Amino acid sequence: MWGNSATQSRDLRTGTPVWLPEGARGGLGAAPHESLVADVAIIGGGISGALLADAALAAGRSVVVLDRRGFALGSTAASTALLQFELDTPLTHLTARIGKDRAARAWWRSAAAVDALRGRIADLGLRCGFRDRHTAYLPGDVLDVAGLRREAEARARIGLRSQYLNAEELRGLAGIDRPGAVWSGGAAEADPVKLTRGLWRSAAERGARLFAPADVQDIVATRQGVTLALPGGIEVKAKHVALATGYELAKMLKPRGYKVVSTWAMATWPQRRQLWPSRCLIWEAADPYLYLRTTLDHRIVIGGEDEDVADAKTRDGLIPRKIETLRRKLARLLPEADDRVDFAWTGCFGASATGLPAIGPVPGAERCFAVLGYGGNGITFSVIAAQMFQRWLLGLDDPDRDVFSLG
Ligand SMILES: Cc1cc2nc3c(=O)[nH]c(=O)nc-3n(C[C@H](O)[C@H](O)[C@H](O)COP(=O)(O)OP(=O)(O)OC[C@H]3O[C@@H](n4cnc5c(N)ncnc54)[C@H](O)[C@@H]3O)c2cc1C
């Protein structure tokens, strides 16, 4: 799995995500032909790297970015891109695990991150299918109806935009027959490939230098700076390095309680009948949970069925069975929907013990910062990582360092 590289090597996804129809590749970046020097080097051309680059440029740093595959071609292309502040671990459960103060800060920081992303997309004028959405959080084996009521109250008490809906209200807004749900404002959806490529194009216009394919084979960090070794004797020297390598973990990281699992998703044909009135994001308080969203061309994207499988061959072999399960679940939840499958895909996914990501300076490696945006809110966590990275570059403390730290 390690090979001759500074990071693990994984088959990140299989199948055709709805955002990346067959053959669509996008020509950002070129292979490096000579050694390079920059203030900041970023390893990883996905959504995490794109947001970190944006933050580094805003802080006035020169930026070089390296990706072994290409830009927005890793896990980001497989994302279903529900942009939520609601964490996988309910606020009531997270409070019991990490305490009231830290749980509230984790949830608040996530809410602020979705707002920050909305603002940045508007500032940069990115056309990426970004739409504000509400969410409906349905009862399941993690929270029943009584648990959902308590969850809605706990969130509202700390100022988050959640309330409990009864069955009738839920039917009116989402067309779903369930006894109730937590209804939240402040979420959104986007096309993750357009979002990430838009950020990269903007970064390039502001002077970032993008290279792909460029496999970072070694990282040597000292007090004076960091040197990255690439094939052909090429080196990149930088004052700071960000590891945004997604589920291909860097060798220098030893996070505890984090693991790579597998997930599956599908998109229907564009729906002829009207979609549910609010077009809210829908997900379940269940483990594993099911989630749904719509696309600008009126498809339904549905995903979940996560399983503790890290091996790509086993994962890929499960595609027919998992997609059929997703299709059947869609038919049961929304009997009037056209459940014919147009796109099906699977990919690596991260799970952590608390549902929180690990973000921060790498213990024992000078000048290196890492983002492990594990969990169902990977993109929200990438935004938090970019904010923390910017402060770290500027020598400023971050008030939530203890909630997300890598140590
Ligand atoms: C099916 C699915 C559904 C998801 N749904 C959601 C969702 O609804 N909402 C949400 O917020 N999140 C979701 N996620 C999670 C989210 O998509 C991820 O957290 C996010 O895309 C990770 O982005 P990244 O930039 O960290 O990783 P990636 O996009 O994988 O980018 C990392 C890059 O690093 C490069 N790299 C690795 N090692 C090296 C090296 N040694 N040298 C050079 N380059 C290297 C890789 O080539 C890769 O391109 C989902 C994920 C999947 C798979």
C-alpha cells in the first residue's frame, strides 16, 4: 500500500460519478520539469487542497500544488457534496462523549464553515451548482422520534437552526411518510468537481502553480523548511507544507481511531415528475445511514450503505448488490420517484471514533500541517481546515485547535 511514495496508494473510487461523465478530465496543471521554491507547498488537488491554497494565497503566500493524479480526480469527484453543519454524531451523543463545551464548538464551527464556503463561492463568482438547502434528519437506529426531539432542542438551545417537525409537516416539505424529523436551515449542495476546479482556476489566476501528475515520494521537514522529493530528482522547497492527500494517508501521520471504509452512491435519471417541494437534503439518524439530494438537472442522488471494507476489489464486487439496495430504499422512501439508475459509483470513505476530523500541525514534523477530513462532512471539514491553516501560517492561535487536533 505504501510503495515508493510519501503517502499510501489507494484505488480511491470506481464507477462513474454523476459529476464526472465518462471521458471528462479537465486539463489543469502539467508535470513539473524542474525544481521549485515557494512559501507554501500543498500536496493534494482535491477540495481540501483547493481550499487550503485559497487560504494561503489570501494570507499573501506563494503556492505550489502537487497531485499524483490530477486536479479534482481523487475522492472529491466521488463526493455527493451535501454541505452540512450536522455532524455524523448527534449533538446529544457528542456532548456525552467529549463534553458540552467541545461538542458545542464542533457543531458551531461546522455551521460557520458552511456559511464561510457560501460566502467564498459568492466572492469568487464560482458557478458550481451551489444551492442553499434545508435538511430533514429522519428517525433511525441511532435516534428514534423521542431522541430526535431531544436533539432538535439541544441544537436550538445553543443557537443552531434546527427544529422538530411532525409527520404532517415533514410530508408537506419532503413528501416523506415518517413520524417526524429534525428540520435544519443553513445547509447547501454543490457540484464538487465544478466547485473544486473553480477554486483551482481562481488560485492559478492569483499565481498558484499547479502540477500534475506529480507524486511526492518523500518529505523532509526541518526547522528551516521542508523539502519534497519528486521523481527524476526534482525537489520542491517550501517554508510550509500542507498534506491534503485525502484517504491516502501520509507516512508521517499516525492518527488514532481513524479508518478507511467504503461507501456507495447512485444517481437516477432526471425525474419527470416534480421532486419534493423543498428539495431539502434528506438523511437518517441510522448507522449506516442513507442520504439523498437532488441535482440541478432534477436527478436524485442517493448514497450510503457504508461498510467496513478497505480493499478496493471487495468494494467493487459489491457494487451491483449495494446499488440495488440503494434503489430499493429510494423506492420505499419516495414511491413516486423514477428509481432507474443512470450513474453508480463507489469509493473510499473515512470514519473516526467521534465523527470529527483531525486537522492541525503534524506532531514531530516541523512546518507540516495536515487535514484528515474524515466523516460524512468531509467538505465542511476541509473549510475548517483552510481557516485553521491560514491562522497557523499567520502565527495566530485557533480557538478550536483542541477540538480537531491531530495529536
Ligand atoms: C461517495 C462519497 C460521498 C461523499 N459525500 C459527501 C458529502 O455528501 N458531503 C461531504 O462533505 N463529504 C462527502 N464525502 C467526503 C468528501 O468527498 C471528502 O472528504 C473529500 O472529497 C476529500 O477531499 P480531499 O481533497 O481531502 O481528498 P481527495 O479529493 O482524494 O484529494 C487528495 C489528493 O491527494 C493526491 N495525493 C495523494 N498522495 C499524493 C502524493 N504522494 N503526491 C501527490 N499527490 C498525492 C491524490 O491524488 C488526490 O487527488 C463523500 C465521499 C465519498 C467517497
